[in-house]
Amino acid sequence: MKKEPYEENTFYSRIKKFRKAKKMTIKELAEKANITSSMLSQIERGLANPSINTMKLIANALDVPLFKFFMEEEDDIRSQVVTPENRRRVYLPDSNGVIYELLTPDLAGTIEFCQLTLEPYMSTSDTPMGHEGEEVAIVISGTAELILDDSKIIMEAGDSIRIPPHTNHKWYNPSKKPLVLIFAITPPSF
């Protein structure tokens, strides 16, 4: 019998864990996420590597912040201080040039605080997507192009914006230099 490339405590196993916690079948979650049951089954078993957009669709369907799929579970987080050396870094599938770092010690609170780094000419997703939480972001360095519904906004270092809940948006780096921005979402829904 062929052994599947599945390991406990991977983002594949966490998707299944969240699905079961919500008492959803593969078919129910797949329909809600607008993907096929067979694709979801392959993802949960570690046989398919989903795109960022697919992961966002699954997270939204489960009503779970996307970060939770990629973070190792820890039972004992004693320190509320997050240093650059101990930030949790999230690498999403197919996300070369897109780095998310959690600036809060975990996602247990009522606000999510993150840093996004986009390499030149990279985007956070193929299409603009919305989420439940209100978001506030500030550009730390570089130039950001924010696609917000049908508008395109250019933002420079020091510029900040509030994005209302359920507003479709995506970030794009139109320059030759890395873009760094910090954002907060409440309630956590990334």
C-alpha cells in the first residue's frame, strides 16, 4: 500500500481538523468554498498543493483566519512580547515573494496584527477578496498599489487606510523595491 505524503500538524491536517470541528463533510465544505470535493479531499490528504486563493476560499468557508492553517499549535504562550526573531512567519502555497509575519503572539485575541512584505511586482492574490473584519493598514516602506473594489489607489511610505468589512481588495507592489506594510484586522479573519 502506497503511503500518502501526510503528516500531523501540517496545514493539510489543520484544514481537516477545522472542518471536523465545524461538523462539516468534505462535500459541504467544498460546496461552501466553491471547489470540488475531490480537490478538497486531495488537499486534506496532502496530495494537492492549493493556491493562495483556494486557501482563502477554504478559510472563509470555515470562518477561520487563514493564518491558523499554517501555524504550529502551542499550548503554552507565556510571553506577549514578539521580537523580530520570534515572529511567526507564514509561507502560503504558491506565494513566492509574499511573506506574512504575525506581530501578535497568537490569534487568540480580538485583533490580528501582521506585517506583509511583497517583493517587486508581486500581489497578495490573483483577484481582490474581502473578509469579515475591518482592516487598517500603513505602508512602512516602498510603494503599494491597493485594488479596492473598482478603484486603484497608490500609497507611499507613511500613508494609511481603513478598509471596511467585506470590501474586496488586494495589495500589489508596482515598484522594483520590496513593499512592507503593517495591517490590523478586527475581528481576526485573515
